[in-house]
Amino acid sequence: MIPKKDIAFQELEAYISTFEDKKSSLIIILHKAQEIFGYIPEEVQEFVAEKVGVPVSKVYEVVNFYSFFSMKPKAKYHISVCTGTGCRARGSEKILEFLQKELKIQKIGDLTEDNLFSLNSLGCMGACGLAPVVVIGKDIHGRLKLEDVKVIIEKYRDSNA
């Protein structure tokens, strides 16, 4: 059985081979690489550079210049906790601390070990009437208490079991 990672590199190589002018197609190729791998780590950048015929520094430059490319794995669910004035007054910082402990995330911006969740804090989200607000993926959760947050996180975990 071929390892999943090798299959991903084969898929990317097959995609790259469809381009006649590979150098001018670098951004399109990097989009495909990110689609396949979920992000563009160094190993993938080196592979793309070799197959396209450009220095690794050029690939790195492009990946770092455009904000839609990521060199870090992305979580399935992005959790954003509003830390605007209204949400903070209603306990969003306690929710943020709770989530950090519950998810075993070392620092804000990191991922859980299983890449299921990432945790960020954002300034005012403009939903002050729902304070405190937590957004998970595209779902907005408002007027939360700590016990609500635990139940919500478990629902997301259970849907991925």
C-alpha cells in the first residue's frame, strides 16, 4: 500500500505536468498544492520548486507574499473569541482561557494536536447584542456561559468521531 503522503505528491506531480509553461503557472500550482496537502510546508515547496524549475527561494517568496497560502497546518474548525469591549465585559476572556485549557492549546493561534481546532481572539465582531460571541467555522454562538462552551465543543468533537 502506498503511503497517503506519497499519493498526494503523485497527485501534485500529475497536476504540474499538465502545464506547458510551469514557471508562469506557479501560483495556480501552489493553490493545488495547498488544496491537496491543506497547507504548503517546506517539503512541498521544495518539491514544487524542483518540478517547476525555479529556486526554492522563489516558491517561499510567493507562499509568504500571498495571505491565502499557509505554511502551517490548518484546523478543521477555526474558533474565534470576540475580545471587544462588550464581549470582554460579559466574560469572553474567561471563555478564551477555558477554551485554551479545554483544547490543550499552548498559545492563541495554535492548533489542537489532532488539527481539529485552532483558537484565536478577535477584536469587536460587531455582534455586541450577542455578547460574549464565539465563532466556530461559520457558526456564530452568542450569549454564552462557560458550561455552554464545553457542550458546543463536544458537539464538534462528536461530529468528527
